[in-house]
Amino acid sequence: MALDLPTLPLAFQFTSPGPVIFQLGPITIRWYGLLIASAVLIGVSLSQYLAKRRHLNPDLLSDLSIWLVIAAIPAARLYYVLFEWAEYSQHPEKIIAIWQGGIAIHGAIIGGVLAALIFSKLRQVSFWQLADLVAPSLILGQAIGRWGNFFNSEAFGRPTNLPWKLYIPPYILGEDGQKRFLRPREFADFDYFHPTFLYESLWNLLVFGLLMYLFFRGLQSKSRLKSGTIFLVYLATYSLGRLWIEGLRTDSLMLGFLRMAQIVSLSGIVVGVTGLVWLYVSKRPLPDVVAPPKTEE
């Protein structure tokens, strides 16, 4: 069943081919894992390139990337599991089944920030300098990773009949042969939904373009950006898009009657804007783990 809405002449119906790329005996290659691995590899390469343009040792970014992966992926899973504890407490064996989906980018960001703060302190490098180099890679990785939701038929929005609608099957068969129902109970009779994975992926690509523009513009001596600017712009702009897109989703992690992602997004907007005001209105460097460069004083 689809909503009785006007349909435009051109329709581009999205339908997932399924979460598995191929299976050979006990070896299963999944789209979700491939996309995450690709995002990490592309992100590390991009961060190293940007570090070279800033005349910083690219090996520092390689070392940092190990910290970020070790911290971010478990934190993303832990964040998701905590807010879905009613389900996972009944099936604790599924807690580590990250290949089936179920990670939260906000958890990954929190874990990554904590890891980067510790790394910066130990290596005596400016946290904000590293954050500026990682931010473009992070948002590009998010744009890539969102397509994992498409292949897993998850993280979709409310029913729609727009030309770019997403078909969600009623269920898929799990590895145990049991049916895993995909549609929310209240929308079980609807076939087509908002492809919120696509909305966020496209928004993230726009943010990526903005961050890269700021980075290269900041290389010009007359337009030199203050340390932390790119990360703060990332925080504010990504959160702005997520705030709107989250309102369309049917599977939000909830804190009581509030959508947790919208609460975190509002916080991200406030922190990002406040930090930019601190830098460019009050003209003071951001608090850091090491003394800020003299050029920014």
C-alpha cells in the first residue's frame, strides 16, 4: 500500500538488493562492512593529504586514525545498544552483531573526540589542528557510510509517494532463518518510505564541499583560518541537516518522548556557533590541550 499522494511523471524507486554482497562457505562479505572499511581508508588518505598541505607530518594522522577507529566504532555501537537496551537485554548475543547494522554516528563522534583529546595530550599537538584535518574526512565517511542503511533497509523515513521513494519489504530472513520485520508496526501496510539515508548522504556531501572550500581558502595567507574553524563549521552544519532529517525517521533512538539525535544535534549547533563567535567576535583562541600557535594569539 502507498500513500495516496500525487505522483510526478519521473519516478526513481530505490530498492535494496540486500545486505550481503556474496557468501562463500563461512565467509560473508556485507555491504555495511565494505562501506565502513572504504570510508576509513578514504578518510585516512584524505587527512594525510590535508596534513601535507598544512605542512604537518602525515604519519601523525595515520597514528591518530588507529586511535579513532578503535574508539569510534565500539562507541557508536555502545551508544546504539544503550538506547535499545530493552531489545538487546533479551538477545545479548546480538550486541556484537554490528554487521547487521545498528551504530550511531553521534556515539562515534563522542568516542572519536575523546580519543583525539587523549592522543593530542600525549603527543603534545593541538587538538583543534587535528580536528580541522579530520573533519572533512569524517563528513565524507558519513556520506559513504549512510549507504549501508540502504543495503540493510534501515534508517528510513515516514511513508511517501515521492518520485525518489524507497521500497521497504515487509521482512527479510535472518541468518537463523527467522523473519526480521523491517517496517514499523504502525506502517506495516505501506510499501514506500522517505530515503532518509539519501537525504543525509547528499547533505553530508554538501558539507564536505564547504569544508574543503574553507580549507583551501584558509591556506591563503590573507584568509588564514583560526584553528578549530573547520571542525566547528562541520559540527554546526552537519547538526543542522541531521536535525531536520531526523524528524522524518521512524526508528529514532528516544530519550523519553524526545528524539536523542535531535537533542544532540541542537547541542552541536550551539557548540559550533558559540565556538565560532568565540574565535571571530571575541578574537580569542579556543581552549586546547597545548598552547595555541603564536600566529593565532
